Amino acid sequence: DTGFVNGVQLVIIAEELDTTLTAAEAVGRVIQARKTDVLTPLTIGGREGAVYTEIDRASGQIISFIGVKSDVALIVFRWTTPGHLAEVTQPLLDSILASVTFTPLTR
């Protein structure tokens, strides 16, 4: 629960999507973003997304909450990495996000 890890950690959750919100607004609500969190818009799998980044001062962890809107849910990737590994692990995160695709739901 603390988010403290010795290496990278990826957790993925899906939240009910309020379609009236932008991706940035939706992610901000889910993670209870603070004004000091850095917000960066992005596109994932051709869909609107946003990243909130914060630094845990006590542990030096860099925590990124990456949200993207699917048709029915807000998908949130929580990427945690020790600050000193941020640059070397960024290509791994970029590769993961580049592999995300969305297809229509079938019932």
C-alpha cells in the first residue's frame, strides 16, 4: 500500500468512467490529485489519456498515474520506480504503453 518498491512496479485498475470528464479530470478524481502533481496529456492506443506524476519525498519513489479512457472504463496504470532508476526504466514503460490497443466489446 505504500508504493515503496526496490524496482519498478506496475499496477493496472479499471474504474467506472464518467464520460463527461476529460481523461485528466477523471484520473485526477480517481487518484485525488494534488496541485503539486505534474500533469501531462498523452495518447494511448489512439485514445485520450493523461499522466499525473508525483515524487514521494520520504522514499524517493517516482509514482506515475497514467489514465486512458476506453469505451466503458477509465484504465489507470500506476507505475512506481525508484528515482535513481527513472531514466533507465522509462523505455520499458514506453514499450508497455505503446502496446496498448482497444477493440470493440462483443457480447
